[in-house]
Amino acid sequence: MRFNHRTFKSTFCVAILTAIPGVLGACQPAQTPSSEVRTSASPAGRPQDLVAEAERSGFRRTARYEEVERLCPAFERAYPQRARCVSFGTTPEGRPMLAIVASSDGVLTQEQARAKHRPVILFQGGIHAGEIDGKDGGFWALRELLEDKLVPGALAKTTAVFVPVLNIDGHERFGPNHRPNQRGPEEMGFRTTAQNLNLNRDYLKVEAPEMKAILGFFEAWDPVVYVDLHTTDGAKFEQDVAVLVEPSAPSPGNLQVPANALADAIQARLTATGHLPVAFYPSFRKSDDPLSGFSKAPAPPRFSQAYTALRNRIGILVETHSWRPNAQRVRSVHDFLLGLFDQARADAAGWRKVADAADAAGARLGGTRVALTYKPSEASHTIEFRGYAYQKRASEISGATWLSYDESKPEIWRVPLFDTAEPALTVDAPAAGYVVPAAHAEWVGAKLRTHGLQYQVMTAARPHFSVGAFRAEEVTPGKSFEGHTPVTVKGSWKTEAQDLPKGSLFVPIAQPRARVLLHLFEPLAPDSLVAWGFFNGAFEQKEYMEDYVAEEEARKMIAANPSLKTEFDARLKDPKFAADPKARLDFFYQRHPSWDERMNLVPIYRVATSPM
């Protein structure tokens, strides 16, 4: 039996119309007389203790984390041969991080899944704990997968791993006012962790304990598909769910081919169940102008779906729309998950094979040009997008203009969609790999291990070793972000000799996740260790020359090298330089033998041959 979209649509609508009379607009298509419907949200016919508070309350409320602690073992008791409750970490405030593993044929450990080469689908809710649809929709969908009715046989083809809440401490910062631009539930958690970190900015830099735990869990289970369930911010419109699937751009092993096919299938399935899905994040190109349209391009790897693609796996970001009623948003998650597992019945084995091929291809990137980031091209096409009538009004509050939407007047917006991406940053992958000097080996090594990247510790020093060195010519600090002072650098790699101390790390490029390595170590990449400010000490001057000494030394240098005077005079033609005494003295200091040769030198080197 295939997943019956029409029956499910009817079932859900009767349930939520009974519980919440104001959501008729969510249930217009595919209605069935109530005499033919059995309410899917009702606990009738199912183990009473597997029904979440969201369903019991008609989706008006979501429960505290204690419900996860109750439901996780309850699933294992109800399905002892098909479900297992596991813990994979502890939050900073001491709460257990729980997941439910489900399989119809008892493949309930990562060792069993790896031994059988079983495709694993890992889906998580509550990375932003105010956006909690994923928890409630996930419990609902998982229960129906285990009942083997709507998508029979799905759990014989895949193992499902469900993390109901990732940001657990944030979830327990519970209150009614955390999401003023979201319709329900009555109370919800907070966006960030107890350490005020946004987990969906942490995938590459990996600082939060919760992120270290989920990446360890990812490493253990090696899911072929990783799903991150969110709720949008943004404008008002009728489209109810966005699903972004990565990789969408060319990737090792052509992983983008099954990923793009899955993206198309998901859009078709959600449309068939009465949804209004889009395949891009519905944020206007100009925030105050709906007619400016939308853009679509791969995101940087601080975000879950982009990071997953770097690991040669399929990453999916699901964003239900915050202005849809909570009941409809939870249903969107449920429909998406059942549709995904229905597709997996036919395709999951193929996804696994292509992911393995991507691993092999990723290990062959050394010495090639690799696109790290993408941007929308100037090419666009017009789409019809279901919005509302709106006015742009002058505001006496802000002094600017603001958009006022009229939800009683739906209308079709004909807007441009810029969905053709082109490379924005392309780099030369080193032929052999990178070297991390011993001074930074301990903390960089810890991050490499978290990402499952391999390295070797140098047991002997290599003096005057030929390396590619990146020296920053310009460093621009940004505003504080996630507890860091990020920087933007300009510069280039140049060949020079450097002493490589004993204890330095050699990180070979010939490994499956080479693109993760490139994003970490290439200074121009948006989520590199340099960009996040981990190496800001390299850009700080630590030794100085007194002005009167600089005056004396400058005259000696000119006397010894008359061409230096010619170069200095040329610089004086720049009025800004000429008017800056410090810059004029630094011109000479930076050419003096006492100048710190490591100033602005990024402490990561490219190498064309192994130093081992």
C-alpha cells in the first residue's frame, strides 16, 4: 500500500477543525465527509502513552522536555523489537540528550546499521527551541511509521533516528512571548542555548557542547540524509513550508543528482497533500519589497544542510511558515517526514551508494580547483507566489516605511526567482594537505576529530620546509557574533620556507571530507577558523619600535638603500599616507630586520608534499 495523501489530508483536517475552528483555510482541498474519517490526532487505537501533549491539546500547546524523557522510553516499551531510546550527551544544564532509533527489522544500533550498510535517516527538532514544530510533528510521524500503515515497509529499508529537541536548555527557557511573529503554540522555548549560542551557526566551528554531541552522534550513525526541522521568520504569505535540499551545486560523486531529484519529489508530494511548498528560503531580496523576489544558492556550512553536504551526505532544511497556525505547521512536518520515508522505500539504497561514491571522489580533490561558496547569478525567471495584498506605509514610529499586510485579501505575486547559482569563491586545494604548527595543534586537532577528519602528528621537526603561506594584507574586524570578533581578510598564498616544529599536525587532503577541511583552513572561506576570529592573535602587533628610534633607523635605511627613498617618495603622493605620521614611520619599521616576520601570517600552511 502506498502513502494515501488524500485520506491523510482529510483525516487531519477533520481533527484540527474540531479542535481549532479557525484554521479552515489550511484544510480546503481534499475534504472527506466526517463519517469516513478516523482522527489521526486521536489516541484511539494507539498506545495512550505515545500521544504527545500537542495532539491532546488540539495543537494549542507543546509540552516541556519532561515529555521527551517520558515518550522516549515509552516508544521502546511499546515497540521493544523496533524502537530504542538512546542518550548521546548531556547539556550544560545537566539534561539528557535523547533520541529514538526505529527499524522494523531490529537494526537498532549504529554497529548493526554499518554492518548491513543500512541507509539511516536522522531528523531533529528544536535546534531553535522556539521553532518546535519538528518535535511534535516528529513524534506523530514516527509513531505512524512504527505502526507501518501509511508508509508500510519504510523502516525495513531505512533506520530512522529522531532527535526530538537538540537545544534542550533553550527549550526549557519556556514562555509565551519568545516568538511574537509566530502563531502558536501557547508557550515555547528560546532560540539559543543556555550559553546563548545559536546552534545553527555552529556546525563548522563546533563550540557548543550540544553541537559536539550531535556531531558525535552523526559520526556514529553516518546518516545518508540529515533533516533539520525549523520554523521561518519573515513576511506574511500563504506558502506554508520551504524545503531546501543540499547539495544542489556540483559535488563529489555527483551527489547533487539524487539530492535534486529528491528535492523535486518532495515538492510534488507536499503539493499533492494540499500544501503550498517552495524549494527556497522565502526571504525577499529586498526586505521591504515583496516584488524584489527571491534568491536561491547554497548556504555556508555554519548551517546544517550545507554542512551535511560537505560531509557528502544529503542535508535537508525544512522551514514551516511562522504565520500558519501551529496545527498546520505540525502537520507540514508530519506530511514531509512521511513523504520522505515513502520516497526512501525506493531510493534510500541508491542514496547510500552515491554517498559512498562521493566519499571516494572527495578524497581525490588534492591539486584541483574547488568551488567553496556560491552566489545567485543574474539570471532569473518569474514565478507565481501566493501572498497577500499589502501597503507600504510611512511610519511615525520608525521614521521609515513599513509593510502592512491584509490577510483577508490573498493575491498572486508575480516575482523573479534567482535560482541559478555560480561559484563565488574558488580555491586551489593543496596537493598533499595542510600543516598546523605545534602551537595550535591541540585545539585545532580537537576540532578535526569532531569532524571525523584524519591527521598525523609530526614526530620530528622539519626546518626550512617549503610551504604555501597566507599573509593577510588587509584585516577588517566585524561586529561581535556568537561570542567572536569575526574578521574579513585579504591576501594570497605564496611559497616560502617555514620551520615546522615537532608536534605540528599534517592534515592530508586525501580523505573523504576534504571539503570540510578546505572550509576550515582556507582563510577566505566564510566559516573558516580565520573568519571566525580563532587566529586573531596573528593579526595583532606585539613588539614595537619607539618613534625616535624609527626616525634614526629610517635615515640609516635610506642611506644604505637609496631606492627605498624613491619608494617612500612615491607613497607620499597618497595624501592620506602623507598626513599620517605613524604610517610613514611604519613604512620603514615594516622593512626593518626587527619587524615580526610572523605578523599577519596565518598559522596554517599548505603543503605540496608530506612533511612526515
